[in-house]
Amino acid sequence: MTAQLLGNHRHRPRAEHGFLADLTLARARVHEICGNARRTLTMTIAGTLTGPVFWITPGWLPERLNPDGMAGFASPGRFTFLTVRRPEDVLWSMEEILRSGAVPLVVSDIPAPPALTPVRRLHLAAETGATEGAHAPIGLLLTPGDGGAQGVESRWRMAADHDPEAPGWALTRLRARTAPVKSWRVTAGKKGVRLAAPEDRPDGADQSRSTPAARSSLRDGRQIALGSVSKT
């Protein structure tokens, strides 16, 4: 009697969340965001979701989010900030929140990429939350530089790339399980943060820049974090 190679279970595509045009993040998985504008991209993603956000930060790091800058992306009232004292408590807290499925987005702002085993535990916790909780949660690991967390579903780098006329950023998908490495330019205008059209790039004429008043507002009010990250 020969064994059956293929099972009878139907393939269920993983649920995804779109955050900029057709760019998506798989739900119930953990992703990495790196680069000096990683918090800007994270706030952009938060603004495309509904419901509460949990943001975990080590207590020994000086950076804290600026509510005035956050308001341009998402209501600061949606955020619960957790400040932990011990390094091991950062990912433990994230794991427990993901497992609960109580919120759609959990962020850990950490000083260095974690190893493979803790990331695997985070994936399992997110999958449990999607099954047993109210949401299929997305976990975001914020890391400096080019990142490098092992086992993440995808890795994105966002870096400041402003021009004299308006804020701008360079966004690169460094890793994804089902998509190639690719880069985009991101701009900000009256309608918020968006992917730039081809004519918006520095080597072409931009027909969709925001007004001078809007540009001034973006420069003054969309500095998301204080201190060394205030200009990203």
C-alpha cells in the first residue's frame, strides 16, 4: 500500500495587510524594520491599522516617541508604551502580547537584532494569537543599521532621503520569503506618506508636491522621536 504524498487540506493563503500602495506584511508573523527612519515607517504602518498598538522599549535607551510627531501618522491615544528594565524582558513581553491576540500590532524597539530561537518563538506566539485571540497580530522588530534578525518573515530598511522641497525617504525590501529585493522612494505631502510616482523621483519633475504650508507643517510636526532620531 503506497503512502499518499499530498494531503487533502486546502492551502490557505496567509492573510496580509497593505500599508503603502501594494506593499504588504503577512499577518501573524514577525517582521524587521531597520534604518535611521525605522520609526517613521513603523508609524506609517500603524496609521493603516485600526485598534490599539503596544510599543515596547528598553528602559536604558534614551529615545522616546514625540506625541506631536506621532499625531501626523496615527492617534497617540492608540498606543500603550511598555518600558522594561531587563534585556530578556523585551522579547518576553512581545511574545506574551502576540500570543494573546489582543492587539493588531506589537512593536519592540531594540538596540540589536535578536537570534533565531527567540524570533521563532515570536512567530509561534503570533500564530497562536491569530487562532485564539481577537486579531491576527503583526510583530515588528525595530533594529538599527541594516538589521539582521534571523528568521524574520521580511526585513525592510527606511532611511532619510529628504530634498529641499519636501521630506522623503528611501525604502528597501531587503528580505521577503516570496518577493525579491526592491527599492522605492517615499514622499510626504498633504495626503500623508506615500510611494512616489516615477515622475516624483529626483531625476524627474514632481507634479504632486505638497504646498509650502504643508511642507512646513511636515518639517515641524512629523519629527517622530526626540534626541538623535528627531530628524528622520
